[in-house]
Amino acid sequence: MEALAGANIETTIFFYNPNIHPVDEYELRKEENVRFAKKLGMAIIDGDYDKDEWFARTKGQENEPERGTRCTTCFDMRFEVTAKYAKEHGYDLISSTLGISRWKDMNQINGCGHRSGALYDVPYWDFNWRKKGGSSRMLELSKKEEFYQQEYCGCVYSLRDTNRWRVSKGRDKIERGVKFYQEAKLKLAEND
């Protein structure tokens, strides 16, 4: 978002994430996007929280691994709704910052974006946000803005699987809604 604003690319954020579970996690993540979009002067559209459709589409994929078929289904759904909205409202193209995360498969994301864009004749821009320090900048910005620190992808199955992994490593389960990047900085300062 920062790079787009800095390049004077007129951008509208379409927040459509019915995969995020539970609803209070969804609301927290949405509010972080709204806050930053306002700061950058970007319009933001709140898409529908259609969790029932998300669960219907991913039925039978509950035990798929991260980056598996369930993720493709999830990305397809979200990109299809985004492309449809873009077509109906006259937007030139769609894109996503999902690929900035090292936990995501950029080829999987871009394939879903191109496929969905083609359905609605809206080009998908598959810019590599990781290049030229993009991932590092994301972390710097997260600390500066004191963003909420998301510890799982967002869906109920990712939360379940992340917690299983953490417990198997002797770590505590995720405490949703309490960890912000500022806290990490404060802990470091206290140790100095």
C-alpha cells in the first residue's frame, strides 16, 4: 500500500476475506487495513463477510495443508469476487499483496489471480512485492505503525494447524488479538 501511494498509483483497497476466523479476528484485521488506508488517503471497500460460502467451497478440504488445495479454493473465491466487483465498478485491474508473505506460494496466488481476472476480463497485475526489500519493508512498517501481528493465515484450519504445531514444539497456543508489533519493541527495550 505504501509503495502504491508513493508511486501515485490510484488505488482502492477491496477488503474481502470471509476466510478469516473468528469474526473478531476478521474485524481486527479489517480495522488495521482501514486505519492504514485512511493514513495513505486510499479508498477502502468492505467486502461481504460471506463465511458460509467460504465454508461451503472448502468443504472436504479441512485437512489440506497450508499452500494446498484449500488455499487455492480460498484464493479463487476471493479473487473471483474481487474481479467481479472490479468489472462491475469500472476498475482497470486487480492485484494482491498476499504474495509478500514468505508463507505464501506466489505462483499459487498469481495463478488464482490470473484465472479469476480472466473470468471477468479484468487484468491481474502479478507484481512481486517481495523484491527489492519488500518483505523487510513490510516488517519495518508493521513495527512503525504498531500493526496487529497475525500469527496464522486467517482460516479456522490454519489456526488449528498452527496451534497443533506450536504445542508439538512446547510453545503456547496463539492468543488472538493481543500481539502487536509495538509490544515486541517494548520487550526489546526492557531487556536493554
